[in-house]
Amino acid sequence: MTAAGMLEGRVALVTGGSRGLGRAVVRTLAREGAAVAFNYLKGEAEAEATLAELRGAGSQAWAFQASVLDRAALAAMVSAVEREAGTIDILVNNAGIGQVVPLALMEEEDWDRMMDTHVKGAFLATQAVLRGMVKVKRGRILNVSSLAGVKMMAAPVHYATAKAALKGFTEALAKEIGRYGITVNCIAPGVLEEGVSDHLPRERRDDYLRHCALRRMGTVAEVAEVAAFLVSDRNSFMNGATVVLDGGV
């Protein structure tokens, strides 16, 4: 007999789940028994491959091409999942972008796109699922920040600002909705082997390794394991916290 996963019977939505950290989180939540939906903006082939992998392993899974900035598309996605599987009781706000540009050369559009994707996207996705969570008085929300959002380090200003805003969003929302049995936490990974680090110049990656006690970058799989615990019932009292995974910087 196979032991039940720690997310058995749960329904999860992961934003930006077709590649990188998002895909690792989707895989891990599904492995732990959750029915998992994810959205993506680009990379249809990657999304279809991820979906096929999940369903091939016997998981309930859905993929939606939708922007986290499209309120109507988010509402339609949530409604579709709820019709199939019931209330979404896990939300991982992972959708994000990376861009390396100094403030002096940054365009206003660069700033707006960064803030919109990370912060407004988390706001809209959370609103889309929150009413259902409140109704059943159960839920886990996990926001994906970054080490750059909680610690002074060499990072693009607009990226660090957006990720710092997610920490504040986490803390305020946790205080607001804790009465409904919903926890809100945040995870702040350091430099990982794939994802946003793809945009970093080689010298910044090398500098990180010099300061990291483990002398290596993290993997998306390592972060996904922690994310799965944070949205599980095994993590029942942590609320409003930001968990840093940086290898010791």
C-alpha cells in the first residue's frame, strides 16, 4: 500500500507553473497528492509537456494560458477548476519575471511591468481564490519572494522592490484573514540553478557562490520541497512568515 501524500485531497493553483520553480512546485504538490492547476503566459509546449507528465503519473491536473493580470481570465480559470475538483485551498503566487538593468537606464515601462507581474498579479490571483477559501474556512497561500526582497544585495532595483512588496503583502494579509483559518506565508529563495538566475551576469553568480556557506546555488526541487511543506497541514501554525533558503549567505 502506498502512503498518502501530505496534500491528499487538496486542490492547488500555482501561477507561472509551466517552467522553472513553478514547474518544480507543481510537480511536488502533485506528487504529494494535490490536484493541481497552473497558468502560463508563454511556452505552450512546456506547459503541455508538464501537464502530460502530471496526468501520466495519475494526477488530476489542468493548465491554462492566462495572464495573472487578466482578472476575467483568472476568474474563469478558478471557476473551471472548482467545477472539476472543488474549492481551491492552496495558492502559490509564483508568477514573475526577471530583468537586469540599472535604475539610471530603466524605462518607466520596465518598472511597471515588474511591479505588475509580481505584486498586482499576486493581488489578483489571491482575490480570485480567496472567497472560496473564506467560505470553507481553510486555505494556504504561499507567496514567492526572493533573497533580494529581504536582504541588501546586488540586484535590479525594480526586482528587489517588487519582491520586498510581496513580504509586506504576506504579513498584512496573514493578519487580515487568519480568522478564517487561512495562513499566508512567503518563501525567499537565493540564487537557484535555473529561473531568474538565467538573467544574472556571470560575475554576480560567482559573487553569490563566494558568499554562500554551502558554496553552491540551490535547485528548484529543493525549494519546491519546502513549498509543499509550507502549504500542507503539517505546517499549521506558521503564519505571516518569510522563510529564506539561500544556502547561508
